[in-house]
Amino acid sequence: MKKIKILFAIIVLAVFLVNCTNKSDEYIDPRGTDYAGPESCIQCHQVQYESATHSAHFKATSPANKENILGHFTNGHNTFVYDKNTKLVIEERNDSLYQVIYKNGKEVEAYAFDVIFGIKHAQTSGYWKNHYVYELPISYYKSIDNWATSPTYSATTADFTRKINKECFACHSSNISSRFITTKSTENYTFMGMEVEDFLSKSTLLYGIDCERCHGPAKKHVQAHLKFPDIKKAQYIVAFSHLNRQQRIDACALCHSGNNKSRLKSRYQYKPGESLMDYFTENPRSRDTLNMDVHGNQLGLLSQSKCFQKSVTMDCMTCHNPHQDKPQNHITYSKICMSCHLDAKHSPTTQKTISTTLSADNCVECHMPKQDSRAIRFQESNSSKIISYSLRTHKIGTYTAVKK
């Protein structure tokens, strides 16, 4: 009986040790051996991990399965008409979805959904071909709950030839590697005397913005805290509470400053805590407000706001929780505003034009109104009307009162 108890104790101990093994030791990350992988975070940060996996950041790119793809696939809701002879149909084939071109009722081209971009307001997709990703011509928009042309695409001609370059992935994924190959392509360029082409490596794509994209490589962090669980201060990881204001802003501005030009190094090389001035030749906060689009340049707009300019502590996370699975409601945002503007009073004219409820608990509706993007516009099927993609501006200010 004693031997049985000892054997049972050994088995229990073995199971315990197996469950507490360092998952990061078995993980292989295309970014390098100092990365642990997002699933290694679950052991100590389960709440943050589970919330973050539902966020727009984590789903900035996703595998193109039916569960992830937004939009309608049933007859009557899955067709885009280019002209009387040409239409595009969203079809399911063998558990995959395709954009299929028909001319005079006959199929002429079919391209699969392979990778999808976005989930919050809209979603566009791409397909892989010869180590490149090409954008599909039809996207889904939540504002109209329907399919329409991908941004700036023609509503009369289907085009499957636009490449999605690596820098698009750099703000929508945690990694994708490229390799230079000598080529005779007409799209080549010269590198060290050789004609080369920059191919993307599909196997190195890490979908979405994961934990280590914002907190840095975590292998040493995981190893240290599993070995010494009593240590409470985070080791070998970037905790945003330890960064100064500019460092926290730069971590967000990497992709939210609208700076796509004058790039010195790839965004993938950036580690939280570094200065963006080492990555871009142009200060993303110095440009004229008139040239800032509501899509993509949130920091540029915010930096024009008096609230931001007069504060020594305000940063992106004053209003946004990056681990949160959905945006805060307008009442929550208003409470943040009122923490500094408790004594703010509206003019008699403003009080006459807006409701008491709106002025009390929906500050953003008037002071950060939705505006049309100049960069993203689209058209619906059988329509010549250009529809603008509208987003809430991050320039906090006084605008024409919104009636409710």
C-alpha cells in the first residue's frame, strides 16, 4: 500500500512538472530565438491575453477562413456588378472563399481569400501568388454592411494585380520576412550590382499585432519568471509603466503617425523604448494639419490638440487600453475628458443646439467628430457614387455643434 502511495505521488508530481514546463522552449519564432510566442504569456497574463486576442490590433491580419471573413456569402448579397456582361461573385468552394469573375455567365478568373486585413470598421483581403500578396478588388465595409470596391479600385473593371507590400504588413502583422532573389523580372531593381526582387516568405508571416510586438522579445522574461515565480517586478520585458511619455507615444506612433515615407529602417526592427527619430527622417508631429488624413495619422491630429499640447502626461493610453477587446463607450470617454474639464461650461448658443444628454456624457461627438477620409473611398455595385470611409478625428477641438 505504501509503494502504491509513493507511486501515486510520483505520478502527480510528474504531471505538475509537465504542466509547468516552459512552453517558450519548444516554440520556434521566425523573428529569432529570443522570442517566446504569445501563447507563453497565458500562464501569467491570462486575462490580458484573452482580452487582447479579440482586439483590433490582434486581428489586424488573420488567416482567411470563413470564421474570420466579414461579409455576406449568400445569393443576392455576394455579387458585385461591373457592367452588363461582367460580375464578381463571392463563393465558397471546398471550405475556402473566392472572388470569382464571370463574363457573360462564364467563369474566367477565381482568386482565393488567403489573408485578411482589418476587422473593426472594414476588411480587405489578399491572395498569394509567386511569393507576393495581391489585393482583392472587393472589400467589406461595416458602414454599409455590404461589399464594395477596395479603396481606390475601379467600379467598372476588376483588377487583381495590385501588390500588398511588406510595409503594409509591418503595421498589420507581427512579422513577415523577405528575401532577395536575382531575377529577370521587369519589376526588378539593382542591389550591389545585381538585379534582384524582394520576395515575401509566407511561412514567416505572424498574423496580427501580438504581445511581443509591443513589449519586445519575451524568452528571457518567461524563463526568469517561471524559474523564480516570487519575483514581482517584470524582468527582461518592456513594461509601458516604466517608459517615459515620449517612449509610450512613439510605440503607438510607429503605425499611427501616418508616416509612410522617409523611412530609414523597417518598422519590424523597432523595439518599444526606442526613438522613432532613428526610423524616420521626418518628425511625424511636425506636419500641417491640412495634410493629415483621419485614417492612419491619429498622432499627427492629436498633437494639434490643445489638450495634448498643454498636458505633460497625456498619451494614447490615456484614452485607449491596448488590451481591451472593444472600444470604450462614449460615456467612458467623456469621464476621461471630464477628469480635466470638470468645470467646463458650454456657451448659451451651444446649449441651445445640443441636448443636455449629449453635452453631459458624449464629449467626443462634438469635440472629436467623425470625418471623411481622403485616402479611403469606395463604390457599391451598380453605383457611381463615391462613398468616403468615415472615422472619428483625433484632433480634439471645437467644431460645429452636432444636433441630436
